[in-house]
Amino acid sequence: MSDTDNRLPNGLTYADAGVDIDAGEMLVEHIKPLAKSTARPGSEPSLGGFGALFDLKAAGFEDPLIVTTTDGVGTKLKIAIETGRHDGVGVDLVAMCVNDLLAQGAEPLLFLDYYATGRLEIDAARRVVAGIAEGCRQAGCALVGGETAEMPGMYTEGDYDLAGFSLGAVERGHALPYLDRQAAGDVIIGLASTGPHSNGYSLVRKVIEKSGLGWGDDAPFAKDRSLAQALMEPTRIYVKPVLPLMKAGLVKGAAHITGGGLIENPPRCIAEGLKASFDWDAWPMPQVFQWLAETGGISDHEMRRTFNCGVGFILIVAPENAEPVLAALLNAGEVAFVCGQLEAA
């Protein structure tokens, strides 16, 4: 069998079936410098192999446990697709994975993505991957590979979907939460979110539909920004300000506030017999959530179990460590505040 491009009469090609191999190869060439920009100690900077290697010793680990997470962006992608705002969803994808690693006390090391579409649009895909690379740089992890799947007939014109996979590590004995060290009176510190992050967007879109507003209209809750601009604000990545506090032993537990909000996520990092008691007046509800609640007629409880309500990540610390942890977060540029405490269940 010859590998020369001598097309047979009436012969079919993969392109005739809707898969453009040349476009895929062109995208890879765009991705290579983006991936290289995320290189870190332990990572292999080149793409093209069947798998990615990572040297844990070169990354400074002695007796590590591996931690893995996977996630997506959800229906926030629909807004990106409908408005052509593809640049930030890559950051969202990374954030949803690496913030979960952080909740276990793990340092994010590497990231892989899966991009699926019906017909590959190189510019949109390049912008998405550029966002993924930006998220990796913010988290200090290496973009080491991924998969671009062009699947005609699986998606409508212009649609695509994303999934991410991240791997991190934590030294043995230092994985969070420290359930046996928690006690009633421990302080809950909240770190501010940038908005809904990547959760609750099916409800967001329902509220937008009810409001009668279009994506290009002025956002009622954000001055000088369109509705699409305001709602596509990328998810905040908390790794660099928080990880040093965890390595210093100042944190007993942590939770990434995603789907399930402040009702369902905190119990995942709290010992049996204890519960989170939030002071709901301890931080101002961001205007985007006020507007969603008022426009959609959404109850407080429904808001708190659907959205982060302004708190993207929480830390559980001993009372004597609350002040130094808060000071460190504020010095790192985070908006942080005491938002509750642990009490007996």
C-alpha cells in the first residue's frame, strides 16, 4: 500500500467525511508555544508523544501522594459559543480542576484538555487553548497534552465541549482535610469569587431569558459592561496565595465552592460531628447574585446551594491562626474575610 496522495477515481477522503486532518495539525502548531510557556520543574516541555512524563523529584517532592481531578465548564460554554467570547473559558476549565486539587492540599503539576467539536474552527480552538495556557500559568502547572476531537454529526454548527484533567501531588501525611484536628470554634475564612465562576449557568441562562435582555445589552449589575462580558468573567484560581499557607500547616481544611454552593461543599472537608455555621452578613452579596435572585425570584436557600454567592473558596483554620492567614491572603491581593466558624452538629 502506497502512502502517496494518489486519489482513486470516486475515492473518499477523511475530509469528505467532515474531518480536516490539516486543520488539526495547524492547531497543534498554534498550541506548541502555548504549552511551552507553561513549563515548570518536572515537566517535559515538548508535545507529540503518546503520553506525558513528569519528574516528581525534580519538582521537589520526597514521598508524594498523587491527587487527580477532572471537570468541565458546563453551560457557561453556551454563552461563549453564542457570543464568540472564547478567550476566558480555558481559564475556567483549569480553575475548576486545580482549585479542587488545592482543596486536598495538593500542588497542581500538570494539566490535559479534551476539546470536542463537530467542525474544527482553528481560531476559536486556539483562543480556548490560549486560555487554558493562561490558567496553567496562574496555577503553576504544565499543559502537557490533550485531545482535539472533530466529530461531524455529534455537535451542531459552532458548538464545542471541553473537559479537563489535572494531576497534583502532596507529601504523605499532609493531604487535607485534617479531620482529626478540627474542633468547634475553628474559623472559616472565605476568599472572594469573581462572579458565578463556572457553576449555575443553566439557571443563569433561565434568568436571562426571563429578563428579556440580550447578551449585548448593558449588564444591570456591572457598570460599563455588557451582560456577556460580566457573566463570562473567568473563575478565580486560588493556588498561588493559598498553597504556601497549607504547606506551612496553617490550614485544617478547605473547600472549592462549586456546584452545590455553600450548602453542599463545606461538609466535604469537615469532620463528623461538626458543621459549618456561616454568618451570611459577614460579606456583601455581589451585585450579580443580588440581580439573579431578584430577577429570578430565587430563594436564599436556592441561591446558596446553586451559586458561590461571592465566596469561591473557604479555609478552616484554628482561631489563633485566623489573623496571620487573613493578613497573608490580603497581602497576596486576595479579598478575604472571616465568614463563619465550626460548631457542633
